[in-house]
Amino acid sequence: MQVDPRGMRFAAAATTLVLALVLVTGNGWLLLAQAAVFALGAAGASPYALAFKRWVRPRLGPPAATEDSRPPRFAQGVGLVFALVGLIGFLAQAAPLALGATAAALLAAFLNAAFGFCLGCEMYLIIRRLLPATR
Amino acid sequence: MAGWAVLCVTLAVGVAAGVIMRRRDGVARDVRGDMDTVAAGDLGAELGERATLVQFSTAFCQPCRATRRVLAEVTAMVDGVRHIEIDAESRLDLVRRLDVMRTPTVLVLDSGGRIVKRASGHPRKADVIAALGFTVSHEPDAT
């Protein structure tokens, strides 16, 4: 599957905004909503990307190039893990855990939105290296 | 408020990391000291006559496709240079041995398979050509 890279940047910007609001308001429900977005994104149905397709893309026209959807989907999965850790922090009222995990996800989303750098994708080989060889 | 402080620190770290990454991404660095050697057997393909561009890729790598294009263009331009792409996931032995942390990572090998330059991230075409020029010109004094 191919995706519009501008939609990915748009989704990253929306994620950055939501996670920044989570930090400022300390609202765990908002993080839960973002976790749901990450889960949908990992399944290839990011609500932010859909919003881009529906409302923003018609104004911009077709993309100059498309990209493989697997890297961003993997990165959404990494984002989900951090969001879940953050939620555990909120539930356990462990502020450092809640803020730290949210900040990590925010950093990745910000790097993607501002620089087009996919931190979640970079995790792939590092995670793979740590796991024992399967073949 | 702790939340505001964490937000500001995170964004500051993000800007700094982004700027550093922009500057360093894809820049070919000299490999100093004991040069590791990669044999044709390691790669599962013959080395180029004068130089070889080894690209490590994964399925979850956005800039790998653009890197592949750049290296293919350079290979077509310069005689005696081969481009070999390696799926990092199926060659974790090589990934660990050569300490590849990111994809794409590009190694520039001389005719004997010595790693002369390496770059991680999407390299610019001019940089690849310069790295090849360096590699080929440093050939004769190798022992």
C-alpha cells in the first residue's frame, strides 16, 4: 500500500499537538484517545490521515510521490507502545512515567512533523538487532 | 507546571536533534584505524572491479528507496562500481559485525573490499561520487 507523505506529516503534526495538550493539561483521557489513534494508524486507518485525505488533500492536489505505508504503520505501533506506557503512568498516578512516555512519543511525532524524520522507523533495526536471530 | 516544563524541554531537544540529524544525515565519513574488510562471500555477490556501494535496507525504512535510486544512478555513471543492496533483517550477522544501527547505511568498499567510507541516512549524489573518487584514488598504497 502506498500513502501520501504529506498526509503522514499532517498526521504527525496533529499527534504533536494532541500530545502537547496531554502534557500541559495532564489529561489521561486525551492520551487514551491518542492511543486509539495510534492503534488505528498501525492498522492503516489513521483518523488524522483520513481527515487529511477528506479535507486537506483536495485543496493541495495529488502528491508528487507516494511512499510505502509499512514504515509509518510500524512507527504508529511504536507510538502506541509509548502511549500505553504513559496511560499506565496516569492510572498508577506515577507522574514521571506518564510525562516521560508522553514526552518520548511527542519527540518522535515532532521530529516527523518538523523534519520528516521517522524515529519510530529507526527503532525497527535496533529492536531487530536486540532480538535473537530467527534464521 | 511540570507539564509545561516537559513540553518545552522535549521541543527543545527535538529541534536540536532535528538540526543535528539534518546536518549529519547521509554524510560519508572516513573509516579510520583498522579497516574492516567485507568479502564477496559475506555479501553473496561479486565486488565491483574498482569499488562497491553496499546499502543496508529494511522494509520499514522510508529513505531506502531514494537511496537506492541515487546509488543506482551513480553506479550507472561510473565504470567498475557495483551497488549491492542487503536486507538488514536477513543478514543480522553482518549488521552486528559492521555495527549498522540505521537504515539506510551505505558502505563504500575499495576493490579489495576494505570499508573506506560509511554513511547513514539518505546520501546526496555528489557526496557518493566524491566518496567513490576518494576510494578509488586511495587504492594503490593499500597494503
